[in-house]
Amino acid sequence: MKELKIQPIRNGTVIDHIETGMSLNVLRILGITGENVNSSISVVMHVRSKKEEWKDIVKIEDRELYAKEVDRIALIAPRATINIIRDYNVAEKRKVKIPELVRGIVRCANPNCITNSNEPAESIFSVHRERPLTLKCHYCDRVQSRVEEYLTSSQD
Ligand SMILES: [Zn+2]
């Protein structure tokens, strides 16, 4: 079995084992839109992993992800692994973990929720169920899945 060779990066972050089709949402959740980025981003879609499953890979040069950002990725790609690359070597390997409380990055599906009002409160969700991921709004108790459709880009 041939393995796809992907250009290695010298420094930065490689997000591997992203559920296929989710790589662009990963960029969104990281607030990477193309206009605000000075480093090179590579997105590899629909490649086979060693376990013969399809996956996406995202490579971000010259940027190391913070733990807070990594946990955001878990909302849409719970099996993702984060490799921090320094001088072509894997300096750190991290797993993503769904945070207990999800703040500010997901919009509530209920249009009457206070988080969608004119003076919106920051959205807060607790994890209702992990697989498939289902969140419960702290304010209105609305339970919602398909989190990727309700992402707001990170501002920081
Ligand atoms: Zn709500």
C-alpha cells in the first residue's frame, strides 16, 4: 500500500485524522479565512489513513496552536491529532478533547434565545451527548446537533 507523500513543513502545526470533509470547517473554527494569515496553509482532503479510513489533513506553517484552539477542533473532528512541528520534527503530539463548556464559538439554533438578541450574551453550551456531538444551550435549553452548521469564527 502506497502512502501519499505530503510536503513536510519546517515549523508549524499539522492537524491529522480530521473527519473527511471537515478540513475547511477546521480552518473556520481556527479563524483562518485567508485574509488574515501570513503563513502557508495546506489542506489535504480525502486521503487514506493507515487504518484504511478516509481523512483530511491541515498543515499550518509557522503557527503553533494553543490548547484552547485545539479543543475547539474537537467539536467537529473528535479524532483529530495535533502535531507541533519544529525543525521538521514532531516536537509535541496532542489529542483533541471536547471541552465541558463550549463558549462563544457556536450559535444557538433558537432565534429567540438571548444569545441571538440585539444585545447578545456570549453563547454557552454544555455537552449533552458526545457521539454524535449534541450541545445544550445554557440559556434556553435548546439541544442541537450538527454543530458545524452553527460555528462562528473565532475572534481572537
Ligand atoms: Zn439558546
